[in-house]
Amino acid sequence: MDAAVATIIAVLVLSAVIILMKTVRIVPQQRMDVVERLGKYKRTLSPGLNLLVPFVDSVRAKVDMRENVVSFPPQPVITSDNLVVSIDTVLYFKAIDPVRATYEISNFLQAIEQLTVTTLRNVIGSLDLERALTSREEINRHLSTVLDETTGRWGVKVTRVELKAIEPPPSIRDSMEKQMRAERERRATILNAEGHKQAQILTAEGEKQSAVLRADGDRQSRILTAEGQAKAIRTVFHAIHEANPSQKVLAYQYLQALPQIANGTANKVWIVPTELTKALEGMGGALGGLASMVGDVPSSTVDAAAVAREAAEAAEAATREAAAVNAQVRAAEAQVTLPAAGQPSRLPAGELGGPQVSA
């Protein structure tokens, strides 16, 4: 008797616990439970404590209202240039209506996956490989628009679609790597050639400027030298004419200057002054008279013929040594410029000498 009573009490307690569990339903935050009464939709349980009719009401589905992310496996897709690429897709979605997500479609996640694959094949099929690799944003927007329009009636909203990876075939990847390597080498070669070209241009410009500056400096130096020589010649010329020296002084100056002028070893043409013999004769006579005046040599012992011969020998020696002066004098005449007329000046032939004699 006691055992039967204990068994009944235990059954009643167990039934009470089961009834309590069937009656009380606690729904967590961000989840909605769809309740059916006798197989027909009754209501949707909100987060918190909810009471049900035991053995009459039942929870059909528990819908997560949070945003979910799902990664689909790689899908082979054929591009417009008949290349098979493998594409990984990542999908972000959330349920906005638990009732339609439960009753409008049996498995909305699988439906979204298949819809994504078919839409992706349609989009990629209209693009070639190069454009497919560079048009991810465009493909993402197109997928999001198509999926959002289709899944809206299922109570699901697709918030974002991303292409995680686009993998071309291995042969195509090798070709692309070779192409990129060749392109990088081409750019490097072009850059090296441009650098070498610029270096050569700068070097040539520097050499050009250096040559121009050297030529300009040499020109200025020659101009200044010629101007100095011309000024010196003009000064000597004017000094001689202003002093109006006698023939004896000129003859003596000839004898002093000719050894210095004739120092060159390559002189082949020289000037023989026509007045030199007469000047030397006059100077010899003057020296003879001076000697007789000072009493060094008696006038009766002076041999005029010997003096003339010595003067002639001195004139010949001076003439030989004057062979170098002709070329230098001609060059100086060509560089001399008269201040007034601005034209090259040439000294009078009578002042420098007479006919030219070949050595």
C-alpha cells in the first residue's frame, strides 16, 4: 500500500514537472520562437518569459534574429573567354520576419546558397578573366541586389556579399606570373635606359658648357693680349714719331733690337732695312769722329774702308738674326686696331724695313 502511494506521488510530481516545462518557455534575447497550436501557427514568442498551453501549443522553429555569416565552398565558374575559375563567396544575412522565414521556404540558407551560385555564374559568364579579377566591387553589388530582391519575400535580408577569392587555373596563374615578371623587367629596363640617357645628356651638357666657357676664356685672353700688344705698338709708334729721332739713333736701336728679335730657330723670312747700310755708315762716321775728338785713336790712323766693312758685317749679322721678326710683326699688324677707324692698322713699311729676303 505504501509503495503504491509512493509511486502515485512520484508520477504526479513528474507530471507536474513536465507540465511546468511545457507551460513555461524562456526565450533569450535576439531570438524569436514560432508557436503552433494543434499544427497551426498561433503566435511568436518574444524574448523573456512566456506561457504556453501544455500539450496543445508547441514551438515550431527558433529563429535567430542576429546577422549571420556563412561561407560557401568554392564554385567553378566559366568566364566569357572559356576559362574555369574557382570562386569562394561569403554571405551576410539576417532574418527580419521569423514567420515568413519559417513558412515561406523550408530551408532559406540552402536556397540563398543556390541562388548565389546561379547568380554568380550569370555575372561571371558575361566577363572575361581580366575584368572578373578587377571588377569585384561591381560583382558584389550585382549579387547583393539580386539576392535582396529574391530573399525579401522569405523574410530574410541579405546585407552583404563578398567574393573571398578568385582562383584561375594553374596554367593561367603561371602565365600571369610570367607576364607580370616580364612587365616588371620591361619597366626596370626602361627606367635604367632613361637614367642612362639622362646621365649622358647631363654629361654632354656639362662638357658643352665647359668647352664654351674655355673657348670664351681663351677668346677673351687672346683679345686682351692683342689689345695689349696693339696698345704697346701704338705707344712706341707715337713716341718715336713725337721724338723725331735721327737716323743714327734709329740705326743704333736696330742693332740693339735685332739680336732679340732673331732668337727663333724656325725663322725663314726676314726683313732687310734699306736704310740700315746708310745708317751704319753714318753711325760709323760719327763714332770715328767721336774717337778723334776724345783722342783715343788719331784721325790719321782711322781707316774708313775698315769701318765700312765692319758696319756691313754688323748689318749682315743683324739681317740674319732679324729673320724671325717678319712673321711676328705680320701677326701683330693683323691684330692691331686703330682707335679712330676701328680697322686693323699696319705700320708703314718704310719704318720697319724694305724688301723680304728668303733665308
